[in-house]
Amino acid sequence: MWRKLIGRLYGDAEFAAPASDEEIDEIERRLGQAVPDELRELLRQTNGVRAEYGSGLVWSAQEIIKENTEFRGSADFAELYMPFDQLMFIGDNGGGDQFAYVQGPSGRPGDVFVWDHETDERKWIANSLEDYLQRRADAAGDDWYK
């Protein structure tokens, strides 16, 4: 379902080989957060998707772990930004802003937010992964969510 949907929405989509359940489970172990079911299913079909001139439409399991642990562990980021512990970054716009699930009381399961790297604003943009992919495809430009 995911490959077909993304292929229809993004003519330049680049798919990776599927992620294993072990790779997906490693996200949960390393970040201490459950991987939303829809993201788990997408990763089982393709371990990340690049589109729109190589931007990370949805990151691979390894990228999700790497980016989230770097953001959470950076002393510099701790001084500049609010904590990232409730976010699970899953993709980017190629210019510094990142897309994330919010886990905890401030978000409903499945909601996707954008984090603005210049202002530290965290703003709701979609009510599911499918909605995020659709909205991103329908809008023009790197800052479609503003």
C-alpha cells in the first residue's frame, strides 16, 4: 500500500529495501518510544523514501535512530531548544526543518508535526502519515507547511 501511494504522489520517489522487524524494534529500544503502526508498516515495505531532490520524505530505521539520538544528546541543542524527548523525527525538508510524531500528552497517536530549526516552533501539520505524505505532495515548495 505505501509504495503504491508514495509512487503515485511522488514521481521521483526512491525506495529502499524493506526494513526487518529487528531494525524497527531497535528504534523502540534506542528511543524508548513505540513506533507508530503506520510507520512500522511503511518501513516493512521500504526502509526509507527519498524524493523531492533527495530530501528525506521518510527516513530509514537507522536514520531515525541516528537523528533522534543526536538531537536528544547534543549539549548545544539542549541550550538552544526545548527538549526533543517527546518527538520522534521521521523525515526532513532538505533545509533543516524536520517532521515528527509527538508522543505523550501533547499529541494524539498518529499526529505529525513540523519542527522549525530557526524558531524551535513545533506545529501540527497532519493527522496521520498518509495525510502528511498527501499534504506534502499537494503543496508546492520546501516550506509548504508554513
